[in-house]
Amino acid sequence: MSAELPLIGDYSTPSTEISGARIGVVTFPGTLDDRDAARAVRAAGAEAVSLWHADTDLQDVDAVVIPGGFSYGDYLRAGAISRFAPMMAKIADAANSDAKLPVLGICNGFQILTESHLLPGSMIKNDHLKFICRDQLLRVENNQTAWTNGFEAGQEITIVLKNQDGQYVADEKVLDELEAENRIAFSYVGWNPNGSRRSIAGVSNKAGNVVGLMPHPEHAIEAGFGPDHRGTDGLAFFTSVLTHLVGGKK
């Protein structure tokens, strides 16, 4: 088994048509979790492709992950500068094209997706005005997206949460639309850790190819290192998109 794969448990993926999938991982100045995201992609059985924020070549990737961190130091507003990166223009065009490129935004990546108007709403400071880091229980509200089809609807999962600008906000009309169209992908369970409206932890676009969430699934992919030292709930995000790419459940 490769040293890049989980050290406890066998998560190796047999050679199949999904093994040839190429998933891009974008790096901005200030990105922290690009290597973790790339490792999660490889653990799921795909090839991780590094994408630099200033480039304009998507390198023929099949999907994109925009990872967490503090791009451009969160100056002006988290994700506000990154949305103007040349790579983001290419990602937005591909996500909105007929091909519907799957895009996953994690934490700062979620913030960038809202700033880029690929997802509705916005992210502001946590209501308690403090950085928070904890294992967070989530409920899967929509398992019909490119990044959630490996879960059961209503399934509760534990994913690492770490943020200071994690409060999801939108006006009541947008929130009602998200609920009516089943576009709330994840909700916080037990405790709302940042004051997000209606306990929203993640949302999707109408087509279901773009998903953003504040918690970090790339930190919950291997036994011995995930939440409670046994959590692997995050791996299903990355295997879900492979299922989607080969024509499985959308």
C-alpha cells in the first residue's frame, strides 16, 4: 500500500474506470489544506492534480476541490479576493457549462464559492467571534449531489470543523428557496457552532454539481486520525464524485 494511503485500515482502491479520474485541487496564497485534500483524493482512488490560482489551464480535470485555509489572509472578507483569480474564472465557466464540472468548496473554499456566486448566501464571523475547532456532528440533508451520493439521506456523520468566518447567512427568501429545492446539503446537529442561519453547514447549486460546506471532510478519511481517532466519514465525499463521474447516482 502506498504511504500516501491511510496507515490504519485498507482503503486501497482496485483498478477500475474510476481509478483514472483526475481531480484538481486549487492552491491560493494562504491555502492550508491543499495537501490534505489531495491526499483524500488519492485515498478515494483518483489522481490529484495541482491547480495554481494564477493559471488558466484546468488541465483536463474531471472535478475540482477548493480547499480550506485563509486565502490572501482573508483580507477585505474571506474569499473576496480569491474570487477574482484567473483559475476561479475558469472553474466558474466549467461549473456553469453543459458539462457541469463538479466542484467542492471546503471552508475557505465554500467562502470563495459564495463570493464567486456559484453558491448563494455569504459567510461572516462566527456569532461568538472566536475561532472554533472541534469534531462536529452533521446530518446529510441531500444525498443527490455529485459529492454526497455515497451517503444515506438523514445519515449523521462526524466531520472536523475549524473556522472563524463560518456563519452562513442569507435572506429569508433565499433560505426558503434552499429548503424548498432540497439544496441544503448538510445541517449541524446538536449544536450550531457558528450561528449559521437554520443550522446550515453546507449547500449546493441547483444542478447539484457544486457543493460547499464549512467542515473539513479531508480531515476525516482514515481510521486512527479522524474524529474520535476512528472517523472516516469524510472519505465518502471523494468516492461520491467518482460514482457521479461514471454515471452513478447524481
